[in-house]
Amino acid sequence: MTRPSDPSRWHIGLIGYGEVGRILAEDLRARGVAVSAYDLKLARPDTAAALQAHAAGHGVLLAASHADLASRADLLVSAVTASQTVAVAEACASSLRSGSYFLDFNSASPGAKQRAAAAVDAAGGCYVEGAVMTSLPPYRIQVPLLLGGPHAAMLEPALVALGFAPKVSSEQLGVASATKMCRSVMIKGLEAMVIESFTAARHHGVEDAVIASLHETFPGIDWEKQAAYFFQRVIEHGRRRSEEVREVAATVREAGLTPWSASGTAERQAWV
């Protein structure tokens, strides 16, 4: 089937209907774009009802499987946990429409993105690496998004038309993800350090003194507000974030370094 030239007439498939998938669905549907979604949690009675209610409320069609979703979509957006990046691409590949786009939103290492791309491109799809460069909820569909790979420049104008805020990083696969992953060494590491520091400080009764000292050294940061945000995000998404940081550690290993910081951060995120 020929893909419509007008992106607003495309059928968008969302693989993963968690926080990211639901936000994208809401914003795309608000523009009148047709959206379908699939999530493994649809097969679980304890989690299916909430996803079904959200989909019904926003006019999102729910697919029966990866293959069902891939067979109907002009653009697939993969937004799953980092560890599932390659598996999801492989699960969709055999049913992709020829020439359809596969936009990989997942926080995975350059090596994982390259393996996912190989599966999609071998099946006749057009894989585009995506790197979401900050927390999505405040920006929603307009979150800064780096694109990579040989098909990135072709997809960029369509994504702009759909409401995204993309920027082509490189025609070489892995560059966008490396940018994201190396940033996450710092960002996710800072989360882990704040959680560890503040939790230990509260135990020892020195939390106020630690915060006062941090204010003196870094007066531009509201440490209480920042810490509260870090705790909230990690409590809500610790499992997903720990998987992402394990991909960060893989990225560091691909550079020939031992990922001491990233590995510790992954453990702290998982602990929370």
C-alpha cells in the first residue's frame, strides 16, 4: 500500500503504550492523526483495563500483536524499555510495509540501535534512530529529538508536520544514541548521587546542613526542589531508567572504558 504524501494522513503505530506512548497518542490524536498502539501489558488483566480506557478516551485503536500493528502503520514509533529495543524491532520486521518508517525512541546503546536497524532495513523498512534528549512530559511531542541514520533526513519534514521537534544529528547510525547515552552518564548519575546523598544525610540527621552547603557551592540550583523531582521520577520509572543506564554502561564499554559510574547508577536506580 502506498503511503500518503501528507503526513497528517499517515497511520501512526505506537509500540509501547506507557507514559511516552500515551503522551504521543494524545498529541497526535489532537491533530486528527490516526493512531494504533500495542503493548505487552494489554495481555495482562491487571494492566490492560487502564490502557484500554485511555485508548477508548482518545480514539486510539489497539492492535492484537506487534505484527498486527506493523502491518497497518506508515510510521512505527518504538517506545519500550531499553532492553527490548532489538527484540521489538525483530518482532515487527516481518510484517512491516515496504518503505514504512520505524522510528526508534528507545534509550539504547549505539550497538543496540545498529542491530535493530539491521532487522528493520533487511525487511524493507526504513529505520530511523531517535534520541530523546530530555524528560518528555514537560515538552510532550515537542521534546528535543535527535535523528540518525540514512533515512533520517527523509523523515524529518514529516515529523515536523506531525508536531515533533526533530533535528538530524548524523547519517551514521549510532551518533544520536551516543550523544544521548553520554549525556545520561551525567544526568542519571546526578539522580543517583542526589538520592544516595540525601537518603544517607537524612539517616544521619544532617540533611539540612548538606542542602545548605550545596546551596552555597551551587547557588543557582534549588536543591530541595531538584531532589524532590529526582526522587519522584526515579520512584515512578526506576525499572525503566535502570535498564536505560545499563545501555549507557554498554555505550561506555563500546568506547573501551569500564563503566564504573554508569554501572553504579543502574544499581541505584534499580534499588529505588
